[in-house]
Amino acid sequence: AKKLSYDPFFDHRIGDNLIFRNQTAEAEKLFLSLDLKNDVYANLRLAYFSIQKNDFDAASIFVQSALEIDYLDYSARMIDGVLRLIHGDYELAIQSFRVAAEERQGSASLYVNMAVAYIFLKQRSKAFITIKRAVALEPLNENAVMLFADLAFAEERNEDSLSSLKHFLEFEQKSPAIWARLARALLYLGQTDEAIAALKRHGSLEDSSAVWNNLGVAYIEQHNYQKAYGALSHALLMEENNRGRDYLLAARNICQLLAIKNNFQDLLKFSSVILRESDQNIIKNDPDLSDIVAFNLHSLWKLGKKIEFVALSESIIYEDNVSPRLKAWVVSGLITHYTSIDDGNSVAVTLSEQFAYILNELGKQDTYRKEQLINNIAYVYAEAGRLHDSERYINYLSLKIHKDPYPTATLGLLNFRKGNLERGQQLYSEAITLALNQHEKNRIRQKLNLELARISIHQNQDIKKTNRLLDKVINENQGSAELVLLAKRLKRHSGFS
């Protein structure tokens, strides 16, 4: 048939047959012998051979030849888009994918690749819309469903991916990657029991430290601390010889568990060993692993080792290659420390001015630490009498007022400093009600009574009333030792003792 026809169709079939029989050298020789100025298919096959050899420049030349023959060819546009992705030409890749989509709109792979290009361009909202379309076209396309779940997680829209993950698992129950993503979505949506069940299904398919680590996190959320410790210890043991990121992630979560249980002696000992035996530069630079350093500092603070806390904190904030997440936590801690000691406000103000830039480096996943740092900066400016600066920062947290105890208390302090005494006291009382545990309630109550005592002294009010307020600060159970010291100093300086 080939001898009787000039149509390259038969050459194409012979070449494909050679590829099927793994005779790629002969197939490549055949396609090279064809009329490459007029044969789209031959050019694309040669591009395919070049990609197999990781010769992407040669592949691009063959694809461009195919596009010169047929500008709208779907396959040529798809391969061109992929090659442009590889070369980092993301906008041109999207352009090629769009042309391909006009020719064939029902391809999930096309939209998966387009979503990847949007991710590299940091246009996550467009990537999310695009990958959602891919899943709608092919709900059993594993790559599409996985990327959809990952983007939903990054955008804190886990509920959007839940139905797609469950639908996929109705038909294909042996995908560890899908079970892992379902468990993650369920966990972040607060459906802990279902997340644990999904992790167990994941573990039945793949016994890895990642599964045990995630089980430990889920058990922490379930407040089943004994099982959490068992799972995390097993994850740590599985990575004992490797001691890579999975090992350190398990260590990080054990630190969290010890902190939750207020076991600060063991937390200090464990975190110190991990930091001593690991590469601290890697830990400090990683947004997740750097929490090990934060937990280590937290244990120092809780155990009253303030000199060690300050020394380590001040060394970290001036280091290079420290994750913004860790640096924000350390700066917040130092501000808290200096605002709680005599003559510390000037240092706290300097820290606030010097490190406010960190706020611009924190991502959506670090919202809590960003808000914590903003609140502490607003607080120190209020303490220093820089009321305009304090108000500017507390305005960033306007949606947290009446919902979160600390911004509410900081606004109360700002009102006290402005002379709005009734409003300030009202906000402090509200913050006490909002506080989640007794220690927080006691600490905010101490601060309220300390401020009322200062106002009483400033206004030359009844000495007995002032003394009573200071005694309330000093005698508060499970409160802040730093506020107790400030109250005692205030008594001495005011001649009350």
C-alpha cells in the first residue's frame, strides 16, 4: 500500500509500529526521512524523540516546524505549551494552551498544564478556576484531582475539593495520594474522625513516616495525646537513619504535643537535642521546621530562663536565611519581654521600627503570626505614647476586635492612653471574657488593674484604692510574673510599701 501511494499516512503507521516494538532508532530514522516541511505528524514524532533524550531545544525546533505548517494544530500547540513551561516561558505557554483549547475544549490535560503555568506566574485564583474545569471534564483524572486538592488547600478552600476527592475514591480506592489529600482536607475542616479513617486507608496502601506523622497530627486534634505520641514516635523511628525533612517534621509535631501538655522541661530537652544534632540553618530557613526553634524558645520563656531566651532570640533576628515565620515569632516574643520589664519600652520600640518589614514577607498561612506581631507593635506604641502609630497598626486588626482577646485588650490600652477611661475599661473586661484559658484571663485582668492603678496615681486618687489595685495584680493566681514585678516596683516608687 505504501508503494502505491505518496500519502505519508502509511509511513506514519510503520513508524508508530516501530515505536510500539521499541525500535525507536529505526522509527526516528524513518520520520527524519519524511518531508518535514509539510508533515506535521513527522515533526511532532521527532519532537517526542528529542523530549525522551531531554533535548528540549531540539524538540522546540521540530514543534515550531509543525506550527509553521499548521498554526492551529492541537497536538503541536499542546507540546509547544509544555516545552514553554519547561523553559519558564509561562505566559507564552498559556497562550499556546488557549489556542489548543479553541481546537479541543474537552481535554483535562490541557487545563492541568495551563493551571501549572498560572501557578508559576503566582496567579493562584486563575489556576484554581482552570484546574476546577479540568476536574469537571475528567473527574477520574488523578493528576487533575490532586492538583485541585493542593490548590484548594493553599487557598484555604478545602471544602471545594472534598466532593471531587470522595467521588474519585468511589471508583478508584487504591490511590495513596488521593487518600492523603482527602485526609488533609478533612483534618483542616475539623472532621477529625473522618480524617483518621482516611489516613488509616492511606496507611493500608503505603506504610510511610508521612502517614504516621499525619496520624499523630490528627490524634493531637482529637486530643488523644497518647495515640498522638505513639504515632509521632513511630514516624521519628522510621526516619532515624535518614534524619531528613520527614524526621524533622515528626520532631516538630512532638514539640507541639509537649507544649500542649505544658511539659516544658521535656520540651526544652527534646528540642535542644534535635537542634544540636541537626543542621540548624536548614531548620531555621524552613517555614514548618523552624517551629522547632520557636518551641525551644517557648520552653525557655515558660521555665523562666529569660536570659537564655533573650540571648538566643537576639541572635536569631539578625541572622540571614531565617524564615519570616520564625523571625516574626521571635520579634513578637522580644517585644513582649521588653514591654514587661523596667525601661524596656525603648528597646521594644526600636525592635518594632526595625522589623516591621517582616509583615510584608508573611504569607496567608502565617496569618496568626502576622496578626500577633501587628498587635504587639500596636501595644508597644501605645505604651510608648505614640498613639497615632498604635492606632494605625490596631486598625489592621479591626475585624479581630470583640472577637480576639489580645487586640481587644490592646485597643483598651490605647483608649486608656487617649483618656477614654470608661471605653478602655469596657474593652479590657470584654477581652477577659474572650480569653480562652484561665492564664490569659488572669494576665489581662492583671494588666487592667495595673493600668487602673497608674491612672489612679496620675489623678491623685485615693491611696487605698491604688494600693488595692496593685495588690490585685500581685496576688493574681496563675498570672504574669512580669506584671507582678512591675506592680511591686510601682508600689515602691509611689511610696505604698
